[in-house]
Amino acid sequence: MAAKRTLVLNALQVEQKISRMAYEIYENNYEEKEVIVAGIAPHGFVLGKRIAAILEKISPIRTKLIEIKLNKDDPFDTRTQTKVPDKEIRDKVIILVDDVLNSGKTLIYGVKLFMNVPVKKIITAVLVDRNHTRYPVKADYVGLSLSTTLQEHISVELSEKGKDAVYLQ
């Protein structure tokens, strides 16, 4: 028997949330010439790519998109990876992007990647904040804040235009 899924955000609503987040990021970083958008693979990277595209369209800010790969279930298992040299992120604003903020563990390990490089600031952006953090982490930019039970699961589907959705399971 398939798990019951409840549609929380449809494609249009997802697009609106991403656009609003990009505008908020621009409003708070309008003095920057360039920002680094660091998306946590897989869904955070797709979301980061969309935020970067909107920022490029609505502002003079240049964006550099990087992909962060880590094992979300066990971040100690493998090293956090990205293929960007430290000199390219030095003294820049880093926008760390993921699809869902649950416990905060994934964002903490994503931030860890930038702790050995002097960056201007690190800000976080998530499409859905579940409000269940166990780590001292918060999202600076949130598409939707959704209080759920610990047993419920949020599923974010980002694909070709018109097929985006957020489900509660």
C-alpha cells in the first residue's frame, strides 16, 4: 500500500517561493558584486541553481554556483566535497541552499566546508523549514515554514518546469 501523500505546494507555488527567496537575498545583499550559491546535492543544488538564475535576472549581482556533496544520513561517512578552490570563495557571501531543514545536521556539515576560509558571511536558504532542529542552525531565507510531526516526511520534487511539488507523507 502506497503511503498517503498530501500536496503542500504545487508547481506555481514552488516557483513563487523560490522567486520570493531570491528577491529577499538580493534585498539583503544588494551591495555585493558576486555571491556564491552553494547547493547541497541533489535537491539543494537544483534549488540553488534556480535561485542563482533569478538573482542574475533581477540584479547586477554575479553568481557562482557550486555543488556540495555529502552523505545526508551519515555525514561522518564521507568527506564533504566541492570542486571550488578556496581562493574563489574567499571574502565572498556564501548562500548555502538545501531543500528541507529538518534537524539541521545537513546544513551544519555544509557550513563546515567554509569554516577554514575567510568568507564575508554565510547565509542559509531552504524551501521548507520543518521546525525540528536539533542543531544550532536556522534558515535565513525560507520558502515555507511547516510544523510537522517527527513521523511525517517532507518530499520535495524539483524537475522540469511544471513538475515541481512539495508533499507531506
